[in-house]
Amino acid sequence: MGVIFFKSILKFRSIFVLFGLCCCSILLQPMPLTAKNACDAHQVLIVSSKEYSQNNKSAALNNAQVFSVEIADTAQKQAIGLMHRESMARSHGMLFLFGRPKPTSFWMKNTLIPLDMLFLNQEGVITKIHENAIPLDTTPIFGGNSVYAVLEVNGGLSRELGISEGDVILHSAFEGAYKLYCE
């Protein structure tokens, strides 16, 4: 009787351990980036100009491209940018915030990965895209005379994801669109 009871306990324990591992595995998975959980300070949504202009909030959010971003809002952070990095996750980027519109040029000195640079006005509208900036190139990339912010993402993603000039970035730095979509 004791042997049968012991085998039953071992069988039950194995099922319990297997169940526990599955549950822990599910709990330890990172939360996926979605438009619904993206309205925070370290993420941006890119909404198509068509859906934004039609004020189609649900379609815009469902189809938005979501990026986790590092914020470069000081002169020191902006000077370093994405220099010396050998890679960057596909859904990551860096958002440079200048605090006021100004003439802006970027370069790729000490930057090891190709980048797309999305130049933005004060409303978060993409006014210019420079695709696939060449790593280590010191040639200035002029973004415009009235650039409020720049979003850098992996090179080639703008074209691949259909991001274009006129599309809108949703982030708390751009109050109008952010309030409309995220509050």
C-alpha cells in the first residue's frame, strides 16, 4: 500500500512541477509591445497620416508601429546618441527631444549600425526621412530648419514598415496627437 501511495505522490508531483514550469514560463515572458500599452514615456507609436487625418482612432491604434525608445533630452545624451552600439533590437530606437524647433543636422560618427532618421515637427509629424544612414560616415545629414525631435530606428525599417513623411508620432512630447490617442 505504501509503495502505491508513494508512486501516486511522485506522479502528482511531476504533474505539479510541469504545471508550475509552464505557468512560470508564461509569467516570465515579456509583455508584447502593442498600441494599447504603448502610451508611456519610453515608447512611441507611429500612426499613418491617412488614418490620423481621418481621425479614425481605433484603426490608427490597431495599425500603429510601436517602438521602445531611449530618450535623448540632454546635450550629453544627444552627443552620445546610438554611438558604439553593435546592434539594436528591431522594435527599439532613440528619440532626440530638443525642446524647441531648430535647424538640425546629424551624422553617423562612431555609429556602427545603419539607421533611419525620422525628423519631426512640434506636432510629431514626420517631415523628412533619411533612410539607411551609413555607419561611421561624418557627412552631415540635414533634417530641416525647424526640427523639434528626431526618431532613430534600425536602417531600412521605415521602408519595410511603410512609414512615410506625413505620418504622426504619438508620444507625450507631442501634446496634440498624444492627448487625442493616449488619454
